[in-house]
Amino acid sequence: MVKLMYALWGTDLAVALGSAEVLAALEQAGADRVQLNIAGAPEVAGAMTLSTLAPPIDAIVSVWTEAVPEPITAVLAPLTDRVVGWEVTERRPLPPPETWDGSRADAMANVAFLRRPDTLDRTEWLRRWLEDHTPIAIATQATSGYLQNVVERPVTPDVEHVDAIVEELFPLAAAGDIHAFYGSGGDDAELRRRMTALLDSVVRIGAHENIDVVPTVRHLHSLRGATSAAIWP
């Protein structure tokens, strides 16, 4: 099973992507499961957005498939102003609770697009991110899920340089409450400690610049009747 991730730009993508017709077309194209991350939803209004891309990303679609990517890209492209996709290798250091029935997850899902700085080779960058940074990120934020996707190759003619895509799930309150984001319980000293520790680690992997962070709501669709137990052995 291969995981594909697409960044999409366009209007009314929540309606289009979640429609029965589009989901059926994705299934026909070979999709087994589909995850929709939609930006701009009222539930995440006020959350911090960072963007090196202009305009900012409007949606992220993740597809699990045993098929080639071209038919899936062909379903998504007509719905959008622009679509850029990658094949990724997923890691799940903190698996979130998941229900694959299309309902909205009770969480804010921040999706971050990372780019390796020129000062670090790929091996060292991956080591710092996957081994050093991961436990710090989980310990200093109020995350209920932490998923990492290492980009292997582009799968669309239109490309953007991205080395990895991270998804972090927070309580919905984190969209407007920094203490809820960091899990600091209203303690300003603890908030500063967590923010400092996280920023120091972020700088070591170069993620303090040249990054896109997209606050989203999250919907999971199983297209072939799989249960969550079957999806994640």
C-alpha cells in the first residue's frame, strides 16, 4: 500500500472533495482510503497559519492505494485551481484516535510542510527530526496525534520542493488559546518553558523558516469497507 499526499488550491473544496461522486471516483481510480484536511473551517478560525506558498494551501488530500497515482490525480485536478502531490513514507509516533466514517475529527489538525535546510544533509536532517525532535514536540505540546510523512518523490507534473509533511492533532480550543495549544494548564512559566524547548528543537531542524503550516479540520473515509483495526495492524 502506497500513501500519496496532495496539496490543493481552490474554492468550495470541502463540499467537492467530500461528495459521494468524488469519493466514488477516487475509489474507481484505486483509492482504498482517503483523508481530507480542509483549511478555513470555522472550527479552526484564528489558528496561526504560516505560508511560503502564495496563495496558502486550501486543502490536503491523503490517499492510500495499491494503484498508480495518475488516475487519482486526474480525479482531483478538475476540482482545483492547482494540485501538487507526493508519494510519502508514513511514520506514526503518536497515533490519534480515528474513525473512518467521514465524520469530522474532534481536533484541530495542523499540517506542516517542511524543507531541509542546505546546511544539513538528508541523513543528518532525518536523524535530528525523527529521533531528536519528535519526543520534544510530543512532550511540549497538547497533541493527541503526531504523524510524520517523509517525501519520496513527486507524483504530479506541477511540483513544489517539500522534504516532509507533518500532521499534529490538537484540541479545538488550541485554535484560539495558546495554553490549550501547549498543554501548559494556564501556567505562564510552564508555557514559556515549553515554547523555548520546542523552538530550540525546531531551529535545529531548520523548521523555523521556509515552512508552511495549515490549520485544518480532518475527515477520514474508508472506501472499501475496511475497519480501523484492519487499517492499522
